[in-house]
Amino acid sequence: MYSDLKELKILLVEDEIKLATLLKKAIGDNFGSFYIENNGHAGLDRFIKISPDLVITDIMMPDLTGLEMAKKLKKINPEIQIIILSAFSETDKFLSAIDVGVVKYFIKPFDPEELLDYIVSISKKLQNNIVILNKELKFNKQTNSLYKNDKYIALTKREMTFFQLLINTKMIVSNKILSQTLWDEQIPNEEKIRTFIKRFRAKISKDFLSNIKGQGYQINLDYL
């Protein structure tokens, strides 16, 4: 058992049900979560819902191939790590996988332990980018992506700047700093700031942000 892998969420997309079941039994217990889908469309839907740390997919599937799915996943999250499984060693497919940004290509049949060893080798890269804020919120520093209950929260550029300011400094952010940082204004516009804060809280959580009377805003200490 690899304790370093317990924080990782894996998505396997494989239309060979026997192989998918075999892989889950062989290596699935090493991870925090190990999800299986049997076609590309279901894999894409599951990816959007759970935001996994790593995707393993068969290359040849009906309707939506592994490569076609991988292209869609990369549009959603350009930094997602994708491993391709294939029964063929055709050069054109291999090159296509590289073009999509696939990190590894395994030819069937392969030893599940070989796959596990590779995931172990990249596990630090997968883990170091994730900041767990609490049981609901996590933030991917590499992709600047925020998730609540594993669902992506779309923040505007201004909201993301504010969010990063809060979690990086962990200090009180005054109205003056807010105004100068987010709107490039020398004089704070209090009405604009109040509206911004209200929308920000509605997206993330009312409890995420503390209002320090007369000083400004600070991330709730429970999130540190």
C-alpha cells in the first residue's frame, strides 16, 4: 500500500469491463478514489463531475475514442495528466497521443504493477499542486482551478485575484488594497466592493470570508 497515493482521485475509462475490473482490484485500493467508466462520453461526464487528479483511458472505444476524449479533457483542464492504454503499437496513434499531451502510453497486455509504479513516480507532481482548504474546497495551484465538493467553480479574473490574495497572504485585505489591486483605483469604491464581496461569497461559501470591522477582509481561520 502506498500512503502517498491516498489523496489521489483516479478515473479509468475502459470499455473492456474485465480489464477495468482487474485494474481496480489490482491497484485501486492504493488511491483515495478509483472511478470506472466504460465509454468516452461517460468518462467525460464523470471528469466534469469529480475533477480527478489522473485519467487512464483506453485508446480504442466506440463513439468517442480515448484520444478524442483526451482532447476534450485538455480543453477543460490543460494540465490534467492522461495515461493511454492500447492493444496496438501503431506509430501514428502514438504520435497522436503525444500531440494531445498524453504523459504515458502502455501497450496491452501490461503488468498492473508497472502502471502503479509509473503513477507513484509522478505522484508528487500530482499532489503538490492541490491545496485542501477544507472538506468541501480544494484549489489546484498549477491550473488556478477551485473546486467545491469536487465541482469546478468558475471565478472571474478579478475573483481569482482576490482569492489568491486571501490564501497566499493570509492577512487582512483592506478596502484600499482591494480597490488598488482589483480595479486600479486610488480611492476605494465601497458600494462596488460590497457587491463584489456578496457575489464572491455566494460562489464559494459565506463562511470562507471574515469581515474584520473597520479593517477589511480575511480568510476564515478555519480554512488555514
